[in-house]
Amino acid sequence: MTTNSSTKLTSVQRNQAESELEELRNQISEHTLTILQGVSERQELARKVARIKEESGLAIENLAVEKKLKATIEEYAKKIGLECRLAFQIADILINSSKIEQRKAVFARRITAFLDRKEIRSVSIIGTGRMGGWFARYFKDLKLEVSLYDQKPIFAKRMAYELVCKFVTNYRSVLDSDLILVAIPMSRTSVEIKKIQKLIDNKQSRVKAIIEISSVKGTVLRDLENTIVPVVSIHPLFGPSANEFSQNTIAVVKRKGNLAKDSRNSLQLVKGIFPQYNIIQLDALEHDREMALKLTLPHALALVFAKVLSRNNRSMGRDTRLETPSFSAMKEISSKVLSENPDVYFEIQTANKFTRTVLKDLESAIKEFKEIVELKDSLKFKKLFDLSEKRIRSSRY
């Protein structure tokens, strides 16, 4: 039988050990604070670098400089006896944070200038869920006047308190803003926009555009052909935890026919408000087809994976000491999906008309894989493996 080593110590020895530990912990704390102070000073230098780069027309990212810095870090880490892998992990965090700080310093000024030219000084957010909150923070940081509205006023009030902005209970108050952003369930989005358009029709309004952020476009835009105020349809391809100035992507849905001009203006507006992002323009059909593969399929796989785990939790999979990297990665993805709003994810699956096609392909692929394994056909397995690897590597799905 093993015993705790501390039980072998006398009270004097224990007191001495605790005193030494306390001293070491204080030193660690001091070193940590010193490191944080150094990071803060490094970020300030990054902002100065950003200003010079902008004035000189230089790109924010300079891979040659990064390579030289990492070589210096590797050499210094070896010199002081620090594990190189740890040094590189720290360097990657610092370099990425520096890039974000530089992007913020450069692009925030451009965004502000664009908003001033377009006389956009206020925005109303309808829907204070996680993405509604993300956009509220984004516009608040740009010094716009932000007003929040939600069917459940307690949610809007709580977020308004956190962000130090307004919340409104009178629906007509949203028309007092230059922009309206609709961040509510897809099943209600088109109805909500029609409601806003009707109110605008009956009132002289300053609203320049209505932005909607649904994940499936066909069903939402189908009934929004004739609108008084342009409807800007975007899909942020990132979640509510994304940094506002990291390299995110936004899809902008272009409209056809009489709405082609609105599409050009929409693209200009989105590029002006989010110049730091990769902006992709495509039509609603193409968007939904892509999202069936790149959104509904990953969600479906994550849920199915979790379902298989729940079925086997009594007979296998209980010993967390035996987790493999691939299992941990899949579990992390599933946990992330399961932490989101199930109503939103249900709509993503059911509102997209291409979901059924993708699920049929998934079913067929599982059937094929099952047959290969049951027949122990190594040639077919290798052929499947090689073909899949080539397609993934070449991004040809």
C-alpha cells in the first residue's frame, strides 16, 4: 500500500516545505506579471509598426521577418535551455496577436472613415443571441450608437448592460438607426424584414440598409424581392468567439434581375464595414449548395459521433485514459456543436434543400466503408484511402 509522502514529514519539515513553496510561487507570479508587461509593451510596438506600414503602403504580414524572428527564437531558446517547441508555441501566439493588433490599428481607421462618408452613425441589432452580441460588440467598438431589441426584453437589457449601450422595447425605435442588423432564427427572418419594410413605408426613416445573417439563404430571400430599403444578405463564416480583426470570411449573397444594383451596393457596403475580412460574393443557390457540404455535413457528423458514443457508454469508451488524438479531436468538435443552440442547428439542417443530397452521400459512403471492412478488402480500402487523400489535399470535393 502506498502512502502520501507528506505523512512521513514532521510538522517542522512540512512548514519549511510550505514556506519554500510559497516563496517559489511568489517568484513565479512576479515572472508572470513581468511577462505580461512585456507582452503589453510588445503590442504597443505592433501598433506603431502598423502606423508606419500603413503610411508606407506595406503589407501587414511579412513572412521573411517572421522566419528570421523564429530563427532567432530557436537559437536563443537553445542557449537558455528552453524547449524549442514551447518557445515556438509562445512565439506563434505573440506573432498572431501582433498581426491582429496591427490589423485593428490599420482597418479600424478605414472603417471609421467609410462609415463617416456614408453617414452611418448608428445601428439597431434585432436579436441578442450569440451572433447578435458579436455584431453589437463590433459596432460598439467602432464608436457607433448601438441599440438592442429582442422579443425577450430581458436578454436585450442584459446585453445592453454588459456593452454599455441602449436597449429598446418599442419596435419602431429600431427605425431611428442608420443600419438594422437582423440576427434571429431563419424561420422568422423574412417575416421580420417584411415587418420592418412595412413600418418604413409608413414612416420617414433614416435606415440605409437592413443586414441579415442567416446560414441558409434560399428560404429567407425567396420572399424578399421588392423592398423599399435594400436587404444586404451576408453569412459570417465564423462563430461568436472570433476576434473582430482576425482573418475571417463573410459570404455576400448577390441578387439577380432588378436587384442586381442592390447587390453591387451591398458588396460595397460589406467591404466598407469589414475591409479586414475575405469577402466572397455568390448567389443564394450556390451558397446553400456549399453550406450543405461545409456546414450541415460537419454538424451531422458531430451529432452522429456523439450518438454512437452515447449508445456505447456502458460497454466501451468509458476509460478516458485511453483517448487517442483523433478521438479527442472528434469529441472536441462534437462538444462545440452540442454547446450551441439546438434550434439554430435544426434549422441549418432542415432549411437547406441540399441537406438531403449530402446525407444520402454520407449514408452511401458509410455503407461502402462498412462493406470494405466486413469483407476485409485491403485493396479497396487502400484505393478509398488514396482517392480520399488526393481529393482532400487538392480541395476537389
